[in-house]
Amino acid sequence: MKEIERAAEIAGAWAAVSPTTRAEVITKVADALDAAGPSLIEIADAETRLGTARLTGELARTTFQLRLLAAGSGSFYDVRIDRADPSWPPGPRPELRRYRTAVGPVLVFAASNFPFAFSVAGGDTASAWAAGCPVVVKAHPGHPELSRRTAAIIEEALGPWGAVFGLVEGEAVGVEALRHPAIAAAAFTGSVTGGLALARIAAERPVPIPFHGELGSVNPVIVLPGAARERAEELAAGYAGSLTLGNGQFCTNPGLVFAPSSGPFVDLVAERLREIPDAPFLNDRIESGFHAGAERLAGIPGMREVVPGPGARLLEIDLADFVPDVAEECFGPLGVVVRYSRLSDALPVLSALPGQLTTTVHALPEEASEVEALRPVLADRSGRILWGGWPTGVAVTAAMQHGGPFPATTSPASTSVGTAAVERFLRPVSYQDWPSDLLPEPLRDDNPWDVPQHFS
């Protein structure tokens, strides 16, 4: 496959240039995408039904994250230098210098629901480039023309570094690319079924590779009694808005809510949902999958339909009737409210939930004692825990964790959003007793790249 072969040939050179040089190259890509913004948004709108307002904001996010990830100080090299110490217990310590270096060519599977930010020039591509890895993107069939046009802009902007990017299309070609021996890691955002199939291929290769897959999450929200009583209107409006943002086609839409059995919360949410106009799905396949999933959930014994659709849907079930299938992701604007009498009764259910990208708590300050018991349960089940607010905003920043225990992701130790996303595409190497002038630049005494170095 020529795209991968080109990537393999340039991988060493791309990893060996300074972070400053890589930043300059990546920034040129961001500038070119911004310049082509109107035409790209027009193509994206025709292919995805997302609307120009949403797409304009998403393209701005995409070029922002390219620049942010490119502008790193080199801290991701995580340079650690141990000076030789003959008195080190239990025996003399040699001089050791450790850093993280690029893993090699990365295969990125583009997502359907974010045609800019999680697609051809999205966060996976940006973070792999910043780590020093060439990228081959498998385009998503939901926006093929946009993918090709974006690829053409990238290739022109890269200039002499054009081989650090390639685009391939087709399901079979994507599988072939994943099996290619030159691919060193892969990143994926999509369904549990598709992600697990690809993860299995990555694991069963003659040389297995890391597969960083974001698969599925219902992002539970827990509303404590005091908050439900005193902030019912506010919470209902916030939940309805977050549930239906992007027509429920975000990986962080809150599809599951635990709320007190008494109070007006469910009725107020239902009122809000009935006021929200129906919105289009990304494509017919996602729409049919949503309706099929909604019917499966509605058919669970004890489940009650509060808002039956055909647009946004709301179901409710008593905690006593909860079964694991209630936590099944239904990709679209569907919420399930689990009614509890005592929060302590919900803790075993929460602790048994599958892994999540996010969990959210709404409580009053005086409910701190109950939250204290709840917090470690939620931390065990999710990558990001919100106090108040709603999970559908994912800031591109240093402390963001967009990942979680399986099946939210296949690699819970990493994030796919924020500057820490670069770490997915690096591996550690230690040099022992090497002359400084023969070491990689980040490890040298003169530190020509001026990266952070930590000594002991």
C-alpha cells in the first residue's frame, strides 16, 4: 500500500526533527484549512446534514487543536536523567537517560459524527503528527468528498513533508492497512461492534500493535434529592439540551439519568423535549440504528415510555427493574431515567455499570456526605467526572481526559482529546552510559531542542 510505504520511509526523518520544526509544518496545515473554510463547510454540510453553524464551530476547533498540539514545549518526551551514583543502594547506579520517542506510522479511522474534529485532520491526526508519527487516515464513508478535499489541502500545505500523510478509502482497504507490518499504532472512534472487530485484528497481527479505540458510552448523570427538589427546572432544561445536542450524536450525550422517585424532574424533562424540534441524523444507517435501539430499550420489562418520539425519546424505569441492558448505548436523542428511592440503593447498580467516558453529579453542598460515598464509585467507572454542568462540552486542553474503562475505550490509560493525546503515539527508551553527543537531542547535555529535562 503506497501510502503506508511512503509513511514508513519518512517516519525516521519526521521523528528526528525538532518539535519547533514539526510545529511550523502542522501550523501550515491549520492555516490552509482555515483559508479553505467556506468551501470545506459547504461540502461538509451537503454530506452530513449538520448545518453551517455547527460545522463552522467544528472547523475552528479542528484548527485550534492542530495549533495547540503542535505548540507543545517538548514535555511529552518526558526526559528523565539519572546521573551515575556509585553509592546508590542496593548497588552502583549507571547513568540512565530515558525519553519517549515516536512509535512509527499511525493508522487513523475517521469518525462520522465529527467530520472535521475527529476525521481526516482531527485530533488523532494532530496528536500523532505532534508525537513525530506519520499518519494514514482511513476515510469515513459518511463524508467522502469532504475527506478527499481535506486531504488535498493537507498534502499541498505539507510541501516536502507530504509523505507524513496519506488517505485511503474502503472497509476492506482499512482492514488491509491495519494488518500492514509498517503500521505501529491505530486510533478509532465509532461503534462498539466495529471497534472490537478492528481491535481484534490489531491484537492478532504477527506483531500486535496498540489500538486506541473510543467505542461507546451512555455518560450517566446522578441527580441527588436536594438538587432535584430545588433546581428541577434548571436541571430539566440542561438535561434536555445536552441529550439532544447534535441530535444526540455525540459520544458524550447523557443517555442515562438516576433521579429520585418523587418530584417533577421527569415531567419537566418531557416538557422540554417536546419543545425541541426534530433534527436530522447524520445518515440513514444511523437513523435506522437509533430507532431499532430505542425499540429494544422500550421493550425491557418495567420500562415506561414518557416521550415516544418520533424525534427525541424519553423512557423511565424503577431502580428495582434495572437490568444491564438499560445501560446499552442508543446513538441518538434518547434518555432513560432510572428512578430511585434511596441513593444508597443505586450505588451497587452504578458500580456495576460498564466503563464510561463521563459521569456527572448534581447535588447541593449540604449533600456532601452522600457525594463522598458516590465519588469513588464514579471514578472507578469513568474517565471524567463532572460536578454540575453537562458532559457534551469537551475542552481541548492539557487536563482533559476523554477516555475511560472498557467499553468506553480500549485503552483507558490514554485520552483522545487534549495535549495528553500525544502520549498514545510514543514509547519509552532508556540509554545507559552513552556519550552525550551521541544521544538523541532531548537527552543531550546541551539540550539543543530546549525540552524539559528532569534530573535525579
